[in-house]
Amino acid sequence: MQKKSFATILYSTIGVIVMALILIAFNAITSALRQRVDLTKEKAYTLSAGTRAILHKLDAPIRIRFYCTQSDAASPYSVLLRSYASKVEDLLGEYKQNAHGKIIIEKYDPEPDSDAEDSARLDGIQSQRLPDNENFYLGLAVSQGLDNKEAIPFLSPDRERQLEYDISRAISRVVTPDKPVVGVMSPLPVFGMTSNPMMMQMGRQGQDPWTFIRELKSDFSVKRVEMDTDKIDDDIKVLLVIHPRGISEKAQYAIDQFVMRGGKLIAFLDAQSLVDSQGQSPMGGAMPGGGSSLDRLLKAWGLQFDTTKVVADRTFKMELGEEGDTSQERPAWLALTPEGINSNDIATAELDNVWMFSAGAFTGKPAPGLTETVLLKSSRDSELVEGMLANFSGESILKDFKPSGVEYALAVRLTGNFQTAFPEGKPEETNDQATAKPETTPAKKQADGSLKETKQPNTVVLVGDADMIYDGYTLRRMNSPFGTLLMPMNANLNFAENLVEQLSGDNDLIAVRSRTVLNRPFTRVKKMEAEAEAEYLAKIKELEQSRDQAAARLSELQSQKNQNQRFILSPEQQAEIGNLRKKEAEISRELREVNKDLRRNVVALQRRIEWLNIAAVPLAVCLAGVGLAIYKRKRTSAK
């Protein structure tokens, strides 16, 4: 028996040693291989197809110098930055592996008064002074040859979701240093507004440029185009028109000829602009500044855009603010989920949450020779409502909501051969001098050399909302030890910048940019909420009609009294008035209960889904364990 026990212990010890040796050998062999498994649904920690395409096109080596302070300081801020630096280093390893020898990575620790610190300054890397007065370097420089260099001065942790895009953009800039020229035409202060002494006396400060414009300047040469221009410069490749309120025929003709020459156009129109509101804060409920369109051009392209109607949608409606157990519903403010976003187009394929505010719809059929691609759309549970009505309580819209069953186009792309909207040539200017001239026989209009059609297929993108790219509707400002951070609330800026990059010819960066903002809305829950609300709203409307009828009958009885009966009622009148008042009170009470039940059911539905998501995996593991235990028990019993 002792010999058997000794043999068992010996064999067990040998087995453990052999397994340990196998594991050590396996780790030694596989440590040279860099392969990660990304279990996230959106593959957030795997290089995107766009980045791999950029790396595949490299024809000469790229050098990346990564600077990170490696001091012994252990303040919370330095620990956070070093932890983030390890993620950056890990991602750079992925770049090197996918570049197949075309990327060289150099790591530097810029200690004070060292050659590494001098190199960082020459590369444009900036140190960040932390709250504990420590100077911390965390940046990188990308270079190809001696002349082409691009730096990311400081890699802030708040841009972790944009990290891959920032690095890929730097590589793309180094490879193609010439920036395309983008023109921007808008009556809004998109380029910012400096404060003058009069404004300062009135307590008004200047405005910074919109973040959208600042981001464009990072990738393109941005040129301002005046609203009264009569010609778009030839060097402009893509023209952005943002809320062209009151645009003249002359300016529309300039845009028309720009398109005829092959220039790409992106127009952010608006049915009801909330930003254009006499300088008041849009989130503060200021009255909108009206709509904008390119009516002459749209007519030639076969489309209509009604600036008096906006799209309201029960499926994509927003819920704002919290008041007890209720929230303010805004059916004309749309939070589009993937169901309303074109997943087959490169500009929108990776987007999952786009917000639009009092957006208009594009209707009609494209002119012959043009093809329409819908990029953003409403659900079928939507309707067109008066633009001014949309700015008041959303409850009034929902109460009388009548779904049209139509998926309204909120953003479209037109491609093909465009015909001019000005077949008669350049429109004549109307001025006082022209009207003052004596009437003469009109002379035949001379040819002005205007183009009548595009020589090759062209592209125009039309978006039914201009507010969506304003900072107040796209970014959330947060204070941090590193200053004010701008955190994206949605993918609006990604959408707009994707369009510019697509039309300027750089499609590879789109796949990288689009994954920087991800949202996981309860799409099925929102659909169930809409169905529940539709059922409850019908009952609410019926109760309100009964209450209104009772109030009308009560008013009618009161009006039937003559002057002598002003304070005297017959017993029949008193009884009927009493019954009507009682009925009115009962209906009001029932109406309140129905509203409470509606909100209670919606909240309960959300909580059930949340708890199901939380408990699903542990429950599945428990069931699998119980099943395995039962299976083993049966096998043991069988032996």
C-alpha cells in the first residue's frame, strides 16, 4: 500500500513538472508572436480596415518617434498617463505588425536637459504640466524622409476613442502632404466672431470657431466663401454650404457653375434653424431663425425641401431632462439609430447615433441622369408637422400624431450628370441704377460662357439640418485636470467630416473616424415604447374629448341662465351641473392615472431589459454548470 501511494505521488509530481515545462515552452514560443483576440462587438481594439489600407499603400518606410516620461513619480495623474501610454505603445505595435516592415518605432524618455528632451522639442512635442507641477511628455512624431513630418503634441486620454484616427491621420498627412482646399459658405459665425469694444460694454464675448471648422483645418486648407460671391475659386475641391439663409440668385449661380465644373458640394440646409436665433442659447429655448434652402438648384435636380415643415418621429424621438419620473419628449428632435442610417454607404456604415434637430425632409424624384442615395432617414412612424409647432411642447405633437407610413429622406447624395439650373445664363443683377434706366427695346442676351451640364458624373450631398454640426448639439464640455475636455455626444461631426473626406477623395480615413463614437441604444425597447405610447395615447385622447365635452356642456348650461337667474339654478340644472363637474373630475383623475401607467410601464420595460442583460450571462453559466454536474453524475452512476 505504501509503495502504491509513493508511486502515485511520484507520478503526480512528474506530471505537474512536465505540464509546467510545457507551459513555459509554449509561452516562450508564442511570446514572439503578437496576436490579440478582440472580443468587443465593434472590434474597438482591432485596427480598422481603413488603417490597414493606409498601411498597405506605404511605399517608403515611416518613422514614429514615441515620447513618454518614465519618471518614478507616482502621483495619480502621472500613473493615469503612464497607464494610457502603455495602451498607445500596444497600439503602435499593432501598426508595426500590420505595416510589414514599413513602420519603424523609436521610444524616448525625455528626461530634463537630455538629448531626448531636445529631440521632443524639435519634433513639436509639448510637455503637459500636471497639478503636482510635474512636466509630463506624452506624444509622438511621424516622419518620412527629411521634409515630411507630422506631430501629435500631446496624447490626451480623453481622445482614447480617437487615438487610432489621430495616428492614421498623421501617417496619411506625411504620405500625402498636400491638403485639399475646402470652401465654407455660411451666414452663421462658423469661423468664430471677435469681440469689439461695443460688444464688451454690453457684456457679450466673442465666439470661438465651431469645432467642425477647427477639425477641418487639421485635415484641409479651409477657405471662407462670402454669401454674395459670384464665383467659387477654382482651387476649391469641396464646397460646404451651411444654412444658406436668404441666398441670392447670383450666389446660387456661382454654386451651380462650381458643380458644372466638377466641384463637389455638401449643403446643410435647414427647415427651422435653432442656432440662427438672435444669438440666444439654442438649448435655452430661443425662437428659431427660420429655414434655408437652395430652391433654384433643388428644383433643377428634381427635389423639394419645404422649409415650413419638420419631421417628427415617435421611434427616434429624444427624451430630455428629468422631472420626477417623467421626461420631456421632443418628437421633432431625432436620435437616429442604425435603423435610420445607411449601413451600406462608406460615409455612414460605421455610424450608430446621429442627432438631428427640427430637420426638414427631401421629397420628389431626382432629375433624369441623377441617382439618389438616402444616407439618413426617419422611421415609418413619422409625420411632417409645422415648423413653429415643433418648437413648443412635444406633447401637443404626440397627442395628435398621425403616422404617415413614409420613411422621409433626411440626408441624400445625388450622383450623375447634372444639368444647370440657369439655362438662360448668369442672372442679371437688380439694382437701383438698372431700374432708373429709361425703357428701351431689350437687347438679345449675349453668351456669357456659362456651363450647361457636367462633363462627367459629379456628386452633391444634401442634409436637412444645419444645427446638427453646432457645438452645443454635438459636444459635451467637461472640466478635468487637463483643462476643458470636449466629449462627443453623438456621431454628428464624424458624419459631416466623413462626407468631406469622401468627396475630397480620402475614403480610407472614413472607416477609422467612424468608429470613434459608439452607442448601444435599446432599439427594441424604443420600438416597444412607441407601440405602448400609441395605445395609451388613443385612450388619453378619448378621455380628453370626454372631458372637453363635459366642460362644454357645463358652459352651455351656465349661459342659459338669464340675468334674473344669475345666482339661482333650477334643481334640474343644479343636478346636471353637479354630475358634469363630478364626471369632469373623474375623467381628469383617470387621465392622470393613464399617464402614470404609461410612464410606469415604459420604465418597468426598460428595467426588465436591463436586468435581463445583467443576469443573462451569470444565469447561462449557472445553468451550464448544473447541466454539466448532472451529466457527470449520470456517467458516474452508470459505471
